[in-house]
Amino acid sequence: MLTKLRVKNFKRLQDVEIELGRTVVFVGPNNSGKTTALQALALWETGLRKWLEKRSAKDTPEKRPGATINRRDLFAVPVPDANLLWSDLHVRAVRQTIDEQGKKKPETKNIRIDIVVSGVTDGKEWDCGFEFDYANQESFYCRPLRATEDSQPVRLAVPPLADSVRIAFLPPMSGMAATEDRLQDGAINVRIGEGRTAEVLRNLCFQIHSAPDQRSWRALVSQIESLFGVTLHPPQFIKERGQITMAYGEGDTELDLVSSGRGLQQTLLLLAHLYAHPGTVLLLDEPDAHLEILRQRQIYRILTETAESQGCQVIAASHSEVLLNEAADRDIVVAFVGKPHRIDDRGHQVLKSLRAIGFEQYYQAEQMGWVLYLEGSTDLAILQALAERLGHPAQKSLEQPFVHYVGNEPTKARDHFFGLREAKPDLLGIALFDSIPQELDENGPLCELKWRRRELENYLCYPETLLAYAERTDDSLGPLFEPAQREKQRTAMQESMDSVGAALKVLGKPDPFGPEVKASDDFLGPLFKSYFEMLDLPNLMQKTDYHVQAHLVAKEKIDPEIIAKLDRIVEVAAHAKPVK
């Protein structure tokens, strides 16, 4: 089992150390290094195999020991130019030195990729490191890691125990091929490494079914049936064509495997590889690809149980919140936010808080350093539109915030915020509520604010804004009508405002343009219903669409309170401390 990975100067990973275990899940945003870490493990194994082929796993006294690796050998790390493997493409470092005459002299030094893997085999710990030196765009050299920086460096031994490690990199399942040739093991591994997983699925199933012991095949059939309600039929080798065919049964219907859904194919690929290659380290990039949320938890459990029974180690990169929360209870979760680090090895009380809240929430808290609490997604859309309308700096803060919707319940916001703060003590937050009666704390780490008007939608209620909606010429805010209809639309809007306003007055409700009315329910809802009825159209402006009005509010009409609240959002975001 691999227990640790250390990487320097490889692609996005400049200098990191990552803890590994029996089952590990890497989580993080796009381009954070999750897949790069998997590729580093694959590159390390390529280096190990090349070195063992040339040097027989023993110390060597040669002046320049090294095994040459062609970039085309890197099936799991496809690159058109070898220097793309180096961090920031830097393969050489040049510095100025002073010679004996006191003159400046440039000195060039190779920048090496270092990858060290630690593991335990048969109860014995070992470390095995390799360095990779750039040669040209097609190739580079692999040598055991140097222990000294001398011109004739001492190099670390390659432990024989590392020879037993077998690593397989499985990218997400691509569209399945209609036909599949019978392949040897080497050809199967090449196609998997090149991401051509759809071309080997029947071959893997054929290997399992052809084994003398049928227990693995029966287990695979049973698992697929319990997950997807279909029965796998044994793969058949058609000698005349040199091809493997495979079908499955769904009720009384027999279908070729190519007719199955991507989720079934993806799951079958992962399980089949585990059964066909026991004792391997399986690197999975997005194993939840093509799987609906309800199946992800069940499949993760079956996958990890199968890996354990087959003596396999699983290291997966995923965006799935379901997998993250499932793994956090029992496996190692490594967050690629800042430097990769575990997020599940904390104290008991912290773990309790994180499990109640959700590990994916903590991951977002780490990534952003602050959290925004709102009633619902409409409020966020309105704030984003108003910030854009004003050209306010809050545009950037609101572009992709860590937002949590709590209705108008301060207790929910506090429970969520201070639960996360158990694990991230410097977390900051801001909560915006309607004009609620509860007392709020504006000066704590969670800045709690309320609107002076009844709710945020009140700040959109101006006669000019509603008439601007009826007269607009920009179709980005909704469907437009013929120019000849504009006067009809304006008249319909004015009459709707008058009639709804009169009805509210009769009912003893507040002024529709005043601060006390519940604008979203008591005014805007009836208003747009009446407006579209007058136009003989279905209602095209539902409550979730009210943010459209924010784009039409005249700048001079935007209440100073909006600007003040946006200023506070910017202030909180500016003082946040995301993990770097």
C-alpha cells in the first residue's frame, strides 16, 4: 500500500506532500492539481519500471546513470512536448556566478522533477524516489533520487519491495465502441493509459469470465444486477472476426452492451478492472462521471468494498459532494485548496460539526475564507445585478461566492457558520435578512444585517422600473414584442400598477411602492399576473425572475442602503483568509 506522495516541479505541483491510505479521495476545484497528483503517481511507476529494466534495482556507480523515457511512453500523462511536464515549463535555471577574475559568468542548472513514494509491503516500510531530467522535447532521463548535491551525488537505493507495486490509471469512461477486438494484456494497458477505456471493457470482462475460478465473475454479475437491475451475459469470443461480443438482459430483452447507459458502463469498467487486476493501485479520475447523485453513494461503497476484497488501493479525484461526505466518514480526504492537505483528521468535536454540516461546506469555506448567507437564490441574483448596474467592486466578490441559503432564520446561519468555524477558526461571514424583528450582531465574525425596507425586492419597486420592463428593447432580459406593441405594453403595465395599487388600498395593505409592503408576494406577483393577462400571454415573470428588474433600475434610483450593504460584502471578502 502506498502511504505518501512527495512531488516537486511537476506540472501544477511545485512542492507538495500528500498523505495516502487504503482509500483516498482528492477534492478540489478545476485546475487545482488533483489529476496532476494521479499523473505523478503514474509517472513514478513508469520511472520505476524503466529503471528496473535497465539497472535491475541496484545501486550503480556510473557517472551519469539514467534510463531514458520517451514522452510517448507516458500513456497516463499525454503531452506533445516533454517540457510540459515541468512546472511553469521551466527545465533550466540560469544564475550569475563570479569567476576567479571577478567576472560575471552565467551558470545553467537543470531543474529536476522529484517524485518520492512511500509505502508498506509485507509489513515493511519503504521509500522510493526518482528524479526526472529534461533531455529534449521527445524524451527525458530517470534516475534514483540523489541524496547529495555533489557533482558525483550519492543516490538513494531503489528498494526491492517497490517492485511489487502495480499502478493503473483509469480516466472517465468515453463512448463505448460498437465492436471490440480481442487484446493482449499489454494492449489493454496501453489503451487504458491513453484514455481509450471504451475499447477494453469487453476484454476485461472476458478475462474475468475466462478465469478458472468463477467467483469474481459471479460477484460482478451480482453487483451489476443489484445496482442497475440488468443481468450480464458471458462475453463471447468470435474467432472468425477476432472480436469479443457481450450482451446483457433487461427483463425478457437481450441487448448488446453498447446499448447500456454510461453509468452502467463506467461502473462495470471500474469493477471489472478490480477483479481482473487484484493487488493494484487504482487511480480514478472522476469515478462518479455519468452517475446520478442517488447512485454515487451506493457505487462508492461497492467500489471500496470490492477494492478491499481484491487487495487493491483506490486513489480517486472527484468533484462529487456525495463522494466527499461518504469518504470523510471512513477514508482519507485530501483537499486541493492551497497545498493539498487532509480535511478529515481533526478532533472529535470538529468531526461531529463537519459531519452535521457537510464536508463539502468546509471545503468551500477553506477555498473562499468567507461565507454569504441569504434568504434564497433570488436575493443573490438581485445583488449580482445591482452590483453590475452600479459597477460596484462587489461584482467580483459575488461572482462565485460560497453562499448558503437560510431563509430569514438567523439561528440557521449561526449554527452553520459557527459549526464551520470549529474547523476553520478564522472564517468570516455576512448574513442579509429581510426586515425581521430579531436583534442582530453587526460586529461579530458573522456580520448580521437586515434591510430597512420589508425585503430586498422592495428596492426594485419603482414605477419607472416597471414601465422600463414593458418598454425595454433588450431581449437579454426576456422575450420582446413587436415595436407596434410597445404602447400597448406600457398601457397594460400602467393599468396593472393602478389596479393592484387600488386593490391593496381597499385591503388595507401598505403602499405598493413603500417600504412596508411585502413586494414579492403582495405587489409584484399580482402585478405581473394582471399585466400578462392584459397581453393575452402566460405569465413570463415568476417570483424567481424578479432579479430581471434589478437590471432596469435607474442608477440614481438605487437606494444608498444597497451600496452600503455591497460595501460590507466587499469588506468581509477583503479580510477573508482562504487557504493558500
